Amino acid sequence: MRIETWTLEASAEVRLAAPFHYREPDGSERAIDPGEPERLAPLLGLLQRRLEWLEIARGGEITLRFGDGSELRCAPRGRGATWEVHGGGALEGIEYRGASGEVPWKS
């Protein structure tokens, strides 16, 4: 699954390749697997929502929070990259990858 956000000065792209949790604005939560496209329908409500906050924890979990209060959380799994972040414009050069057992900001 790919999420893009931008302003006139900067842009960011987040890719989630592993199952993640989606918390809706009302607090209900569900597991989403990007490998099962038919389960992505609940995320259609995020179209045109502002990405307000992105956090990468030391353990490799990424959290994205949107303007309506909804949230996506993806923990690292296995050896391959479970998520990626790439920046453009004012954020050019920002790149993170989350995989189990790795700190995302170390080479």
C-alpha cells in the first residue's frame, strides 16, 4: 500500500508492505493486510485526508496519524522491509526502511 502526501515545498511517500493496524476516528481498530486488496476498502476514507504526524519508533514501528484522528501502525516483521519512507522537495534525502531487528536510521 502506498500513501503520498505533499505541500508546495515538500512531499513524502510511505509504503507499507506488511500487515498493519488501522484505527478509525471512532477508536475501532482492524488488521489490514496489503496483500489482500479486498480488505483495503476501509482505507478509502483516508483519501484526501491530511497526514498530520509520522513517527518511527526505535524498535522499528511506524505510526501515521491523519487529520480526522485515524491512525495506521506497522511493526517490523521478518527480514525484508515491511515499510519505507521517501522524501522529496524540502524532505529530499530522507529515507527510512523498517525491518525486524534493524534500527531504521542506521546503515
